[in-house]
Amino acid sequence: MKHLLLVLLAGAAALSARGADGVLLPFKEVTVSSAVSGILAEVNVKEGDAVATDDLLARLIDRVESKEAERYAKVLEQKEFAAQGTQNLFHDKVVSEGEAIEKRLDRDIAKLQHQVALEQLERRKIRSPITGLVVEKKKEAGEAVNENEVVFRVIDISRVYLQVFVDASVALTLKNGQAVHVTFPEYRDLQSPGTIDFIDPRIDGASGLVRIKVLIDNADRKLIAGMRGSVAFKP
């Protein structure tokens, strides 16, 4: 099936000695899942929204986890006070070193328990791993989600890849970082500079083609994923 697909691509790619046609791909595309099971308390974004890395996309109901974090915060406060007081008494030779060490260990354990509680609370939040656009939202507030279930899809098209397949003889003349020019059927007057970012080190045995990815700046988001483009390689 893979070989057949490459052969079909070869027939449709309009390959030439110095260029090829291909399709634009997002610079990054990620599926965002929930780390735990639960009910969504809120969904903060809709399809088309721009998000930054670590932005809160949604939150699961977290009343129990929130209270646990508060409880361990109070325990930690108490243990820190006791450890500091015992340390002062040890300096005044009122208590033994063993008692001071025991109180410090109690404090350290409480600190770890508090950190675990905070991590459990954080796991109820779904955050964006990249800066980009929300292109798919699968759930609404009040709906249940399972552990590792995909809730959002986010893409970064601030840059895009033009993926093409070229004859091996052409690929051998190219190198990473090489400047190229890309044109698009939808924009007849637009010619974008690009850079060869990846040359597949494998030649497909059935078609004799090599996969090439050209990186193109797209800060204005004029180019969209799925658009076709043609790359011209400099002699």
C-alpha cells in the first residue's frame, strides 16, 4: 500500500529536473488529551482561537483535589513551624540533634506530600503544549472525558512545510539549508522564499523517490495547510 501511494504521488507530482509539486503541512500539529478521567468543569476555547504554550484550554471538576492541596498546605505550614522551633531549641541545647532531625524529616515529607497534591490538581487541567490555533474541539463543559482521550487538536502554521517527492538523482544535488523558491496556484503573484529543512535519507525502492520538506515562513498565516505548492530548486 505504501509503495502504491508513492507511485501515485509520483504520477501526480509533476516532477522536473529542477522542481516538484507538493502539499503544505503545519509546522506543528498536536492532539491534546486529558491526563485523567473526569467531568469537564469548563472549556475556555473554541475552534479558531489562538493559544500560547501552557494556556488553559479546559479544566476538569477538581473540588476534591483542590481541598487536598489546601489540606497539605496547612500540614506543611505546621511542620515547617515545628521544624524551625525544634532547630532553635537544638541550638540552645534544649533538645537533642535527633529530635531536630526528626522534625526536619517530617517537614520534608509534608513538602513532598504537598507537591504531589498540587500535581494531582494540575492533572485536572488541560493546557496547550504549543503556540498555535485550536482547529478541533471534541468536548463541551459537563461532558465526561477518559484518561488520554483526545479533547483538542492544535496546529502551528506560523511556519509551514511544503512536502514534495523528488527523483533520487535530484535529491542527491540538494542539501539542508539550501534556499529555494515556492509558488502557489491559489496566489499567482506570490513567490515565497523557503529553505530545505529535511531530506529523507531513504530512497523508496518502488518509486525511486525521496521525500523533501521545505520550510516556509508564514507569520501572516496567508498560507494554509493542505494548499498545494511548487518548489523550484536553484541550479
